[in-house]
Amino acid sequence: MFDNHVSPWMDEELHIMRDAVRKFFQKEFVPNMEKWEKQGYIDREAWRVAGAAGILCASIPTEYGGGGGDFRHEMVLVEEIGYARLGSFGNGVHSGIVAHYINAYGSEAQKQAWLPKMASGEMVGAIAMTEPGTGSDLQAVATTAIKQGDHYVINGQKTFLTNGQTANLICVVAKTDPTESAKGISLIVVETDKVEGKGGFNRGRNLEKLGMKAQDTSEIFFDEVRVPVANLLGSAEGRGFIQLMQQLPQERLIIAAGACAAMEYALKITSEYVKQRKAFGKRILDFQNTQFKLAERYTEARLARVFVDDCAMKLAAGTLDETTAAMAKWWTTQKQCEIVDECLQFFGGYGYMLEYPIAKMYADSRIQKIYGGSNEIMKMLIARAI
């Protein structure tokens, strides 16, 4: 059913890109997923292979090594990652978030130094927002970056870093002025190769999660870590919170696009299953309950797709507002969890077995309602605009 839907933002170039990306993932990533899930991270070399294939930094300008595209190109990648069930591949954070912070706020020297290496896969990006005592309330971060001469001295702890074990480039949300709230926040880029092994910078354990088993999600510890003042993103301290708010709509739409792909894939494999599986002498699809439930869920998935398509066009045009992005994030991820849960039910006991994709999708989906700002925070943001 979804194969008949062509998003209005698609064009011939993007169709060609989609086909190439799909073939790349099927050849290079899908055969390795079982191994990566067992080891708890995607091989570092896979990032370089992805870089060589043009998968990384697709919407970063070509002068910095990127693909020169816009958010529509990121949408294709997010969707194909979802259809291939490669949600553990942290490219959304690497290319869709960290690279865009650098491209939007970095100096020319910073962009020249970091973006080409991110595009090639030589560097993997992560963003350090969450702390053990601070989640969605970014104004309350306790990590500090205090200026001493020509360096910032960073102290604090971050957790739940996607790409945390692999990252070479970490964008750290820290207080350059601990006496202030939002106005005291700055973004400091830490090049791990320059601080690792010198004491003070330590990666914690690769956290064991409910789902996303191949994604390295880590704690990071800073104890008197010295970083050049030239690694501040932006022309002045105290701009970090504004920078975060400006970029969060894109982050949230990436999550929403992933939710759409998950819904569509879950419904596809469930439809195939209920056409084949029999109970009481007839196909599961022939029961009216199955027909009604799938009709409802297909409708919701199509509504989500149309809404996210509209948001994608607005983001590409620079007109997507924070409230609409929050609506897209909470509603699509809520529906993703509901649809995957109901699809699993049609598989019966087999749906609980991890050898069936729907079981892994069930575990992977739950985090969608939490990261990128919890869905409760999304509703608060929407309420403020009423």
C-alpha cells in the first residue's frame, strides 16, 4: 500500500539516490547487523565505508566535503535506514545534528577542519546533552566549561550519548557561566583524539539497552579536560541554548521521519504474515477484527506520512516552526509504539521471539517517545503556543 505513495518532495534525483542507498545498506550493513548487535556497536570501518559511498553529511555543502543536498536528502536516508531496520546506525546524530551545528555556527576554520572528516567517516560525531540528573531540561545542565587563558576547562558527566564509544568529535552542552541558566550555556567541541589518554577524559561503559542493540550509547566523564577556546561554537559564549533551540526542529523531524518508516515497515511485514498464517481454518486476515485493526493503523500511518512530508518541505524551505516540529515528534512516535505493539499481537507467540523482526522493532521503538525531548515536553511546548 505504501509503495504507491510518492512524497511530494521527491524528485528524479532523490529517487536515484533512494535506490542507491537501499542497495548500499542491503549489501554493506544488513548482513552485519546480527554481529553488530551482539558486540554492541557498529564497526568503526563501516562509517568509513558509508563515507566513501556518500551516505554521510548528505545535506552539508560540497565545499566542506558533504553531498550538497538539503533536508530532503536526509529524509531519504532516515527512511531507508528505517526500512532496512538499521536504527542503531547513528547517522541521524552524526549527519543530521552534529554536522549541522558545526555548519550553522562554526567558524570557517572549524568547518574546514571537521566537516570533511565527518563526511568521509574519519570522524564520528556525538552530542553530549543529557546528564544523570538532567534530561529534557537543558537549562539545568551542571557540566561546566570555564575559560582559563586560551583554554576551556571542562568538568562534569554526560550520559546516553549516541555514538558514545565511537565518537571522535563530541559537541558538549556546558555552562560557561554557572551563575546563569539558559544564558550561561555554550556549545564546546571536544576532539577526543586530542584529550583521550591524557587523563581527565573518560568514556564509561557501553550502556546495555532495551533495544537499539548495535548502537553504542555511553557515559562520558570530564575531569579538568582542557579544550582550546577556538573550539567554542559561535562568536560568543552564552549562545548555546539559542543554538539548540534553532536546531531542535530538525532533530525532532528526523525522529518523526524514522517513526513513519517504522510504522510502514511494521504494517508491511504484518500484512504479509496475516495473509499466510491460518487459525481456525482461515487466514488471520480474513477475520473482521484483523481487517478493522489494520484499516485503522494503515490510516494512521498515512496521516503521519502526509504530515511529516509537509514538515519536511517546510524544513527544506526554512519555515518549519518549533511547535509544528513538536507536534510531529510526539504524535508519530506515539503512533509508532501503538502500531508496532498491535502488529506484534497478530504474530501471536512468534511476535515475542527475537528471531522475528517485529519483536526487535517493539524493543527499538520505545526510546522514540523519550529522546529528542520527551513527548511530555513536546506537549508542553505546543501548549505554550495555544
